[in-house]
Amino acid sequence: MKYFLVCFLAIVSLRLSAQNVSDYDIVWDTPSENAAGSMPIGNGEVGLNCWVDRESGDLLFYVSRTDSWSETMSLLKLGRVRVSFEPAIFRDHASFVQRLSLHDGYIRIEGRNKQAKLSLKLFVDKDLPVVHLTGESDLPVKATASVEIWRDKQRVLSDKEIERALSGHPDSLKFMEYPDVVYDDKKNITVYHRNETSVYPIHLQLQKLQPENAGQYDPLINRTFGMVIGGQGFEKQTPVSLAMEKPRKKFTLKIATHTAQTPTASHWIQEADQIMQTSPGAAVAAGRTKNWWNDFWSKSYLFVSTPGDTTGKKITQSYILQRWMTASAGRGNYPVKFNGSIFTVEPQYTDPNRRFSADFRLWGGGYWWQNTRLIYYPLLQTGNFDMLRALFDHYFSNLPLMKSTAKAFYNAPGAVCPETTTIFGTFQNTDYRWDRSGLKDGEVGNDYIKYCWNSGLELLALMIDHYRYTGDHSFAQQRLLPMAREILSFFNAFFPKNENGIMEITPTHSLETYWYSVKNDLPSVAGLHYVVDELLKLPAAVNTDEDRQVWSELKKALPAIPVVQKEGRTLFSPAQEFEDRRTNAENPELYAIFPFPLSNIATANKQTGIDSYNNRIQKATHGWTQDGQQAARLGLVEEAKKNILAKIENTNRNFRFPAIWGPNYDWTPDQCHGGNLLLALQEMVMQSYGTTSYLLPAFPKDWNVSFLLYAPGNTKVKGHYRYGALTYKKLTGSGEVVEMKQK
């Protein structure tokens, strides 16, 4: 009987591990009514929202890039492409299928009428910013391709529409939208947007930051972005359209996108044409794109099944689709935008009162650290360290202006990482305040983020985790340590020490929730303890004796983690001192659990974390709220389970694609929510502290899972949990793996 049971479990485990990401392809059997029925696809830098229009049978897709920043720091679309067919097989179809092939990285669209079948394949080259569309039909078909642009004149945006940049100017500096340019190439369609003005010097001027001290150049001026469209057998019809010379059974279209700061528009046109001419054809691009996505999905996976299996499939699908969304936008020149990524469409499908273009997103073009980090934490366990580098390089490139801010605003050495920043690292003028009445130089006017100091510490914590996972000494020396020296230098210099030599962190906020009479807020104190402790653990080969001396002295000066006694229990407190007036919906006391792992399943103060979690004021399952991973880190199985089940139901019902989360506190698709979903599920399956990884610390006993995840020390762990039996194998690395025994 024992032998039979072992064999049975082995067979079931093999069946589960054989699950393929293709099982979760998105398949539609009808065209869509509008952009709310679009599929997202991308190569990490270029993104598309693709659908077939039900009324016309035309293929439409928005084209986006991660770096198409306008004059006013709004992330714009490149335009919308429409491909029409004669005969209109998709309009008059007898059968229709649109499939997102996750495993191979393309969208396949097939339609059949009484006479013919038309098949399209759409994808983005994994190596180049080039979109390919191929078509094949039983009978000759004539295709016409056109670009639709809406930025066709200079205009002042309305007060509500201005929210897409959140850098609204006073009357003397109107928020202006400038027109795109259609270049009348004889062969191809060429459209672009060129920034002739920039908000960069306006920000520095208002905030009295000196660019020569910042070591920065204007990242917006002369930034030019757009696309060139051409195809074999296509002829120019109008400046914005191409048509096939004659009907054909096969055709290809190529769209080369490009962003660069060039001396003239002509330079950009030459560079874009070069990409168009030298990039390989569809067959080569499709082959390497398929290989990249195959490798991506085999690198890490997580499949869940549950009794009845419907719920497990939905959990797995949500996990897979969010990974698709992150990878499709996560390898560009800028970090993923939390408020819609590069997959926004017309806002009316999220909010019918906002009838603007697909350029719109709430909360603008800046980077908000609390939101952005949530997209990146899950990349540790999936081993996608190349995508983390995009985040780190972005903030590192802004370090000069962060140092200038520390000097100009606070007369202190080191660097300040604002909670909300421009793409070049300063406070946004919207937050600094255009109207400086009653404000001193260097005084931030937005009370929500005025004294939030924890962002830089969280950035360091994530960088430390990256080093723990990879052991990359060059990263530690070239990115982590320079950033750590500047961030910690500010804390050391700006905040005074009391008569006992203990730092007093004030003025400060406890996140955006407690503003008044706050001293030694927990997020800052917990962050300092965690970061300094981890830096002191670094091998001598990657730091200096001076570093270790500074950090050791700083450690002695840190205040204790704030706690309070309540009904005989010790709880984490939002701060050592604070006035209990809440101004936002956060639980800052739980930052000792996540993002700073000072209380969890592996610590002696786990019960303090549990009691603090159970005593929290704000309880939520959506958006940027972190209850899911905090519950998982404390081993609270039922809490984590309820949270993940709520998260997968957060898809916006107006949209057809299942992973269009939100808008929640932000915008659709809400990448904060998607990142939290990934992280909460990962932490239920495996958690890592130090060099030890714990399996199934918060995973329901009656669920099953097959996984391949990464852990510190270049460690990969492959495991199967089926009906109470866990088997696992450490494939690589030096980390220790421990099976958690659930009670």
C-alpha cells in the first residue's frame, strides 16, 4: 500500500509539473467592440494593445514605448495602427479566434468566411524595438495600413486632462500639448513627436537646484519618439497610409519604433530608418522572440491547483498573466509605470467621465516609490534580475540630483530620495508647489510626502536583496555601496543625536498616514536597522574599513524599533511619538514585516508581528496595500489565502483581458496590485531570510502547487506539494532549504 501511495503521488506530481504556460493562453472567439477588448503584448520596451474591431473587421493596435516622454513629462503613445482587409473576412467571419500565445510570445488571429481563411501573427522582436505583422490567406487579400494620430495641433489641456502629467503649471506656464509630425517619406509612413520645450529647467529653477552641481543634462529637450511603417509589396497612398499594390496570399508589415535625443529631427529620421532597414525579417525575429519567451517561462514557474480546480486555475492564470505584463514592459530604458504601464487605453473605459485620449493616466508621469517597488520585489523569486537593473540604474542615474536636493533643501550632505519624483529625480513641482506663498526655500508643500524619508532605505533594502540573491560583487560596488553611502550620510548628518548619542528622527512622517508630532517613525527606524545590519554582513571584498566603521557607529546611534503595550501584548507602533490623527489608509507599523523583514516566521518576535497585524486599522486586499505578503510572512495561512482569493477578483469588468487590474488607488492596469498578487503568492510558497529558505510557510494544506523559484545564494528550488506530501530539490546555489511544518 505504501509503495502504491508513493507511485500515485509521483504520477500526480509529474502531471502537475507538466502543466504548460500555454494552458493559460487567452483565447477569444469574437472580435472586440473597442480598445477595452485589447490584448497587451510587448518585448519589454515596446508595447501594443491589440484587438480586431467587431464593426469593421479591422485590426487595430496602440503602439507604446517605455521612454516616450513628452515636453511635460507625460508618457505618450506613438499612435494607433489600423490594418484593413478586402474582403473584410474578420467582419463577415463564420469563425474567429484571437489567441495570445504566452509560451512563444505572439498573438495569432484567424478568421474564416464562406470563401477564405485569413491568419495573422503579431509580435514584438525580443532584441529590437520592432513590431512584426505577418498575414496569410487562402485567397488573395488586399491589406491597407494606416496610422491614426490625435495630437494634431497645439492646445492647452483641460484641468482634468492635465492629471496625465501631474505637473500642472500656473497660468504663465500653461500645460500644452504639441502636435506630432508626419514626415512625407516616399516609401514608408513616418510619424514622430519631438520635444522643443522641457519642464526640466523649470523644475530646477523653481526648486533652486543647480544643474552643474547635479551633473545632469535635460532628459526631455529634443527627445524624439515615433515609428516608421513599411511592408514588402505596399505602396504609399497618403502620408499616413500604405496599401498593397495588388491582392496577395501573404504579406508582412514592419514597424520600427525609436526614441532618442537628437540634434535635429532629420537625425532621428535617419536613425529610425536605419533600424527599419537593418532589422531582420519576421522569420528571424519570430524565432529568437519565441526562444526568449520559452526561456522566460522555463526559468521560473508556479502552478496552483485547488479542490475542484477552478480557483487554482484562476490563481495560476492571474500569476502568469501578471508576469506577462511585467515582462512585456520591464526591459526598457525606464522602470515600469505603476499607473497603467505602457498599456493604457482611452480612460472612458475605466471612468466614463474622462473622455480623453489613450495618453491619459491618473497620477501622471512621475515615479512613486511606494507603488513602483511592488512591481519589482517579485522579480527576485522569478530570477528576472535583468529587469531589476532597469529600476536600479534609473535611481542611480538620478543620484546627482538627489544629492543636490539634500544640499539645497536641508543643507545636508548625502542624498534624499523623494517618495514621488520626476523622471530625473527631483520632487515634482506639483508637490513642491508652484505657488510658494508662505513656504520657505526647500520646503515641500505637499504635506503627504513632505517628511517621508523611508523611500531611500527601501531602495537600499531591495538592492541588498538583489546582491543576496545574485552575489554580484560588481553590482554591490558600483550601485549598492555608492547609493548606500549617500542615503545613510543624509540620515547621519541631518537628524540630531540626543544626550545619549541616539538619533532622533524628526521632523518626519510615518508614511503618508501620520503627520503630526511624529518622532522616530517605524518605517525609517526599521529601514535603518535592516539596511545597516545587512551592509555590515557584506564581505570585506566589496566594502572598505571606513564603510564598516561608519555603519558600526551609525548602528549604535539608532533608536529602538517603536513598540507599544496593549492588553498585555507587545505591538509595533507607527512611531515612538505621534499624534493619532490618520491622513491616509496605511499601516506603517507593519513595515517591520514588509518591506523590512524584522518580524516573520524565522524571528523570535514573530508573535509581535502577528499581534500587530491582527490589530491593524486598515484592512485591504487591493492596490498597493500589503496585507497579503505581510500575512504570509507571519505564517497566517487563512489570512494569506483570503487575500490572494480577493486579489484575483480585482480585474476590471469593463475590460476583456483578465489582468487589467484596478484602477484601485491608481489606474488601469494597476501594476501595484499585480505586483502584490505575485509577491503574496510567492511568499505563501517560499520565503528566504539570510541564507535559509522556508517552503510552504503560508500555503493552504488543501491546495497543491508545483514551483520553480529563486532564493539567495544563487539558489533555485524546484518543488511539488500534492495532497499533503512535499517533494523538493535544490538545483543550484549555496542556500539552505527548510520544509515548514504547518500546524
